[in-house]
Amino acid sequence: MSNQPKKQIIKGSHWLPRTYLKHFLVDNKLFMYKKGERFFKKEFKFNQRIIEISGENGLNNIAKENNFYRIEAKNVDPNFIENFFGEIVENDLDRIIQEVQKKNIGDGIDKKLKNKLSLFMATMKIRTPQFKSEIEEIVDNFFKMKIKGEIEFSLTKPLSKKEKEKAIKCYFKDTGKVITGAELDRKIEEARKQMINGDFGDIKVINSSNNFFLKTSLAYIERFAIVFSNMRMSILKAKEGRYFITSDNPVVYFVPSDKTNFYNPPKSLASPDTEVFFPLTKDYAVYLNRHKDFQEIVMFGERKMVEIFKENIAYNSKDFIFSPLKINFLNKFIEEYIPYPFKLVSS
């Protein structure tokens, strides 16, 4: 029998690394705005939706979910994902930020630094509850589309006498109510039309497991990193007294509304008009686009650009916004529920 101590399994998974969030502290404080739908129940009051976090120790208790990165697979270390994120970039984050801070306004962004930032942004995109919900929505909609086709094909033929008798018995067993054959035919037709039209109500066809989410996420890291590194990158430095905010969806990308069309949907990452926003610290942010004449340099983040960052990060958040200071603009997100603006639907 082995005398080696049992390996401790990491329970609390920080989907925003503490090494990242500490760079948003001002006067050793950070403010967390709870803007998710679940916080707008009757038992939550306005002032309960904004929490003051004190110091780096306070970061231990936020932006985390138990067993979020836990893998349940034979011969696989349950802490594999936690260790993986640390090894590929998280452990090096402070050095990356120091490298950025040493740059002067007007300095170019060398390829090595750009690749490091692109990889970090890729991990920050795929490691969050928001990305998990996006994966679940994509998979759910795929299966709903598949089911719609099967329903349209299978229910065009009427049930046999035996199948109808069985369905009537099942209906009585499930509801305690007696239904006639004609009523059953009507309900089947109503359900058929409803599902063919893509109306599944609140039904979720599939619930993604952690293993599926994590496997999918890891497959996306390289894709996102390559896409980001092939875009034009600038680093914005906020002027003194102005700060960037972050959220549980810190890497935001979309096609501006005035550029969207059939070929450029709002959530396209491949469009020539796609813009990417990522707050690196309270003082620095990364901005990407595909404009050929855009300079890849460190530049001042003027007031307008900092405000654009704040708006995009706040509106594209899922449940939480994190700010170095209390900001009046953010009050709207805890006064009324403002959902994530993009949604995939079956068509």
C-alpha cells in the first residue's frame, strides 16, 4: 500500500484569475456589480447588488465556482485544467503586464508580446461561465434544429391504432386525465407546428457536462489565439484618473451595428469589421481590429475610448461587472436587469 498522501483536489475554480483581478484594485479595493438575472429576485435589494472587495485576500472569494474546471475521467488528474491555465500563461501574467508597463506611448508592439497577449486573451475568452453558456446554446440549438427535421418527417404520418392507444394510456399516466383519440391528434399537430416553428418553450434539449465544456474550450484556445494574433493590435493606456473595468466576459468582440448585414452577423469574429476589446488592467487595455492602416503601437486611451470600453465590457457581461471605483454609469445594471445582448436562436 502506498504511503503517499492523497492528492488534494482543487474545489473552488476561479474563472477570472486572482492574478488578473488584482490589477484592477485601487486603494486596495474592487467593486463587484451583480447584474445577472438571478440577482433581481425579490429578496435582493439594490444595495445588495454591489459588493466592495477589500484587498487581494478578498479576491479569493469572488469570480469562482466550485468544481467548474473539475474533470471526471479515468486516469486524468482532476486538477489538470487548473494547472494547465497556470502553466501556459497565468503564472507569467505579472511579467507580461510589466513588459507592457515599460512601453512608452508610441512604442511598437513586437510580435513576441503580441503573441503572449493573444494567448492570454484566448484563455480568458474560453474559461468563463459565459463561454460555457455559449457552448451550451450552440449545441442546444443544433439539436433542436435536428429534432425539428425529425419531427417534421416522423409526424407527417398518423399514428397507428396501437400507437394511439399506447399514447392515450401514457397521457393518462402522466396527467391523470382521459383524452380522446381526436384530442390526441389535435395536441400532436399543435406540438408539431410549435416545434417546427422553433418554439421549444423553456425546454433545453441538452445540458452540457463539464467534461464536454472543458474539452470544447481547450480546442478553441489555439483558434482564438491565432485569430487575435493575426488582427491589428493596439495597447491603450488610460490617462491618470481614468480606469478600465472588467467582467465575467472580459474578451468582447462583435461587428459594429452599422456594419452588420447578411455576410457580417453581429457575433462574427471573421468579419473585416470585427472589433475586439479586452481590459488587461485598470490602466491598460487591448484593442484589435482589421483596419490595414491601424498602427500597432501603445497609445493614450482618450476619454471617449475608455468610455467605449466601459460600455462594451458592461453590456456584454453575463452576471458580474468588476470596477476599480464606484461608477454612476454602472448603477443602471443593478437597478434593472440588462441581459447579455447576443442570443442564438433556432431558425
